[in-house]
Amino acid sequence: MALDKTTRVQHLFIDYPNIGEVIRPLSLKFAVDDTVTVEDVAVKHNLDVEAVVNDLKDFVEDEYVTNYVNHTKQDLTKTVHDRYIEDLKDELPVLHEYVKKVSKKKLKDENVHHAYDKVKQALNDYSELLEDTVHPLVVSDKHAEVYNVEVESKEKEIVKGFEKLRDVSNDYNSEPLDADVEFVYDRLERLEQVVIEMIALEQLIRRK
């Protein structure tokens, strides 16, 4: 796809999922708002727009990515289930215990724990809605549009939750440096990466 300052970040991310390594630290809003452009993200952070465009172009040229644009919506639901929902079922409860531990013993602060619990609940609700209701309709080629508002509402709740997590964890930075806290923050950031990819694929399914 052509890449310039008017390029919509969500569409760019769907074409090149690895671009998240550049974009996610700057903004998560693109995951639930397809009007956000590269220029919007750059201006928000007082960055030179053309420099950001060139950095993204260099990244796209240098990085190997998996492109899902030509996959059927049925294939995409299987990818979301196998690669994301199943992993979340394993990761969320385990990460809960790690977050709880560092919040009490290391951070002396329950804000991260509370913020994570809200994300965890929203993700469980979202995954259940997709797995039990929306995806079966998509696979059987029936209309799932009636659930779009509910799905989009959950996605916005999840993104808002991650924005809160970033806020209370100083963008997942442990200061002063602590190995246990850094370990948990790395897993939280990895969770954010995975979930934003998952939401992007759901956006693609709804556009097909």
C-alpha cells in the first residue's frame, strides 16, 4: 500500500502487523479508530511528520511480515482462535498472579493490579463473545453485524484499559530497575501487542 502522512494507521497495521513495534508506543487509539492517520500520531507527539513516514517506510521494507489481507474471514476467525484466544486462556490467569505479587511486594501499589484486572475481565468477555457467538456466525456465513456494536464497545474498553495500564506503569518501565517488576511489565507489554493484533484481525473480518 502507498504510505504517506494521510495513511490510516489501522489499515497500515493490518497490512504490516509488525509496524506495531513503531506505532503502539505512540498510540493505541488506531486499534479502535480507523480515521487516525500517520500525521495524527506524529503531531500528537510533536514529531516530524515526514521523518515518521520515512521511518515507517524503512521498517516496512526491512521487516518480514505476515499479511492477512487475502485470507477469507473464515480463515481469519480460525487464526484469531488458535493464535490469540487459546493463548489468552493460558496467559491471563498466570499473569494475574505475577501482577498481584509485584503489586503487593514490590510496587507497594495496587493501581497496576486493579488496572490489569479490568483488562483481564474485558478480554475474557471479548473472547467469550467472539468464540461463542460471533465467530460461529462468521464461519457459517451468517450475518454477525447485529453484534458489531457490542464487539466494538468491548474493543474500546480493552484499549482504554491498556492506556490505563501504561499510565500507572510508566509505559511498562520499572524505575528503579527491579528484575521482578521488569519481568511482569515485559509480559504486560507483550500482552498488549498480542491483543492489538487480535483486534486488528477482528476489524479486518468485519470489513470483509
